[in-house]
Amino acid sequence: MDFSADRPAFFVNPDYRPMTGANKPVIDPATLEIVGTISAATDGEIDAVLTAATKAQAAWKKLDAKSRAKHLHAVANAIEAADFTRCAELMVREMGKPYPEAIGEIANCAPIFRYYAEMARDDAGKIAGTTQAGSFQYARYEPYGVSVHIMPYNFPILLMCWTVAASLAAGNACIIKPAEATTLSTLDYMTVFRSLPEGLVSCLPGDAATAQALIASDRTHAVAFTGSVAAGKAVAVACAERMKPCVIEAGGSDPLIVSEHAPLEVAATGSVTAAFHLTGQVCTSAERFFVVDAVHDRFVELFAERTRTLRIGNGMDKTEIGPLVSESARTKVMRLVDDAIAHGAKAVTGGRIPPAHNTGWFYEPTILTGVTPNMAIVREECFGPVAAICRVKDFDEAIRLANDSPFGLGASVFTTDLAEAHEAAERLEAGMVWVNNPLIDNDALPFGGWKASGLGRELGRQGLDAFRRSKMVIIDHKPAIQDWWYPYPDSWFRETGGRKHV
């Protein structure tokens, strides 16, 4: 069958299959209109996906690295050749992001498949210096089997490709459990995998129960998760109970420091994107701002000036700020902003539902000043278009307060002082540090957090290692009796009180 947004389906490469569970409407967060229909996988559908993945992986793991790389390059070719207009429009209508961001995310995933295709060819193990003459001693890397990929709604395609590309390159089969909010666009994207062997990649819509069933199955062997801290902890516990390796990217509340040596024009402009990109629904969004007193007022003035130019509206229109993904997401943002204001903060911009957008889950980009470190908006992850600014006396206080958090995903600094840049890189307790250029990632560098923000890493060599296990191998090509084998010679023992001791 062909994929259609109004007919619930799941995908087992190369085909879409109809789903038989109860239907659930997908609601556009900008218009509250119905976009399409999805369903949660039944036990039978879960079993069908697991059976197909197990069969496909048995053959896939036996392919040589060059042949697997050729397959991954074919996926990259398909991405580069495809027309993703419908996929991007579905993503906009499902979760609200502006169309340029949707099409940009979808169309720019080919490089990660090429990167891991060649890395897996280049590094399949390690030969060690021998501990005994005549012995060949090495480690080889092997796939786990079937990996489960539990995806978020904010970057449903890009983040899926990060881990799926690595897992396929390592020799695994992949089962994707998309976010409910972006199931339609994820399903539409699956056609890029049609050149791969039958059953090797599947997309199985569902809810938390679907994810739990996939993790619990003895036919899955590794898990990649991106989402909330609470859900990430639940996934990690479930994996630990079954001794399954997992990669957890659990979000955070990233700090952004503006030092007295900051290039203020650059800092103000960069902060707009750092705080409000994707309506603040980015795991690495800057939420907690620590601005040194000497430049505080001027920075706030410039930051607010640029924030007021942002256009709010439907992601299919010319806009930078779309709606939040759901009513509950907006309710949380409003609760945190209202609490901050009640405790003395001031809304320099925003702090309200935009009057021109009463329909949908819109909220104005909000800059709060007079924020103190004990406020809920500093202690919790907001995940919305809010920049909470704390005035600090100096750079050291900014670093200390930035680290005073249970989270540790990313951290940003604006400064022209090289010493401060290096100090920040060394002292900030985060998995990623950006100086004068927030939110950048690199396929060749590890992406992930410290503390409650996650376990393991995506991207880079660590991203590949997350989906393969090592096996130490010792081969003596000239068999010989070793002098340390039983029985021990008497000369190895010492006598004390009539007894011999080794």
C-alpha cells in the first residue's frame, strides 16, 4: 500500500502495512485542525516487525563492510534525490515548526549515512601489542542485533538518522518508534530506506506501551532514546533490568553566559536563535542566562529589540515562531513564567498568549529579567520560548550558577577574551560548550549530556561504538604447552611450617 496520512500504517522495509488498532487523530497545533490519523501497534504488529528485523539482521551482519557501506551510500543518494515537500508539510502541520526548518532538517541527513558508512569500513577492531611470542591478539567489533530507536517530536528525522545510520553501519537491524506528534512525517520519510534489504528498517507507530514492549522484548538488543528526563530515566531502568545497552539524550536547561567582554551585537542576535529556535523546543535551547552586571542593561536592550522582530504564526507562513507542540506544553511554559513574575521577575517581552493567535498553542517569545537562581524556571526544564536572565557580578559567578543545575547537556558563552573561552570550556559541567556560536553540531564529534541530561553519546566514533560490542580474540598459530598451565612445578612453591605455598 502507499502511505496516506489518513490511513494508519506501519512500515517494514520496503512496504507500508495497514494497522488494525484504534484510530487517533493528529491535530495541527497552529489551527487545531485534523492532519491525519495514526494508531498504536498491536501485539501482532509488534511481533511482525521483530520477526522481520531478526531475519534481516541475520543476513546483514554477515555482509562485508564494503557492501554495507554501499547500501548506506544508496540511502544517502535517495535522500539527496528525493522531493520532501510533502514530508516537510506534514511535519509543520503535526508539530508546528516553520517550513524552512522542517525542509532543512529532512533534506540534510545524507552526510551522516556517508560518514558512518566509511567509518565502519575504516575501523572494525584493534590489534594489540602481544603479551606472548607467537600469539596474535586483537579485538573485533560486532553488532548487537536489533536496535530500538525511540524518537522525539522536535527533530524527528535528523535525530533518527543520527542513530539509525550508526546502528546500520555497525551491522544491526533498526526499529524506529516515532514520537506520536510526528508519526506521519516519520512514516513518509521511510521510503529512503527502500534500497536496503527487506525488513532491515521498520517504523512502528505507538505510545509509551509500544516503546516498553520493544525494550522488554528478548529480540531487541540495544536502545537509543531522545526525550524528557523522566522518560529517559524510565528507559534506562528498563534497559538496566535486561542488561541492554542504551544511549539516552534526555534534554536539559542550558545556560548561556554573556561576559563583560562579549561582542554584544553578536551575543544579542545569537541569543535570539539560542533561546527561541523551534519556539524553544530544542534540547539544547538556552534557557538560563547569566549576564555580567557591566553589560547587563545594554545586552537586555539589544536582545529585546531583536526578539520583537520575530514573526509569530503558522509554520506554513513566513514566520520564525510557530506554536508549541501541544496545549500541555504551553500550560507548563505559562506556569513557569507566571511563577517567576509572581516572585519578582519582569517580562521585558512576551509573557502572554499573542492576541492575534487565540487559536492554537502559541506563546510570545519571552525575556524575563530580575530572575533569581531559586525560581522554578531556573530549576526546571521549560522547553518553550523563554529566556530567564539572572544578573551576575562577574564571570566566576556566572560559571558557578551555570553549573548549579541537575542538567548538563550544553552551555553557551559569548566573550572575546580567550582566557574566558578556555576557562568556560574547562569549567562548565556540560557535554557540549559553544563559544560565540550556539547550537552547532558536528557529525564527527560526540553529542550528549552530563548529569541528568543523558547517558552515552551520539555522533562521532562514540556514536558508532554505542551500537557494537567488542570481542577479544587470542590466536596462537603455533600451538605449544604454556609454562603457566597446570600442574605448577614444585620450584614455584615455597615451604613454611611444612606446607608449600605458591
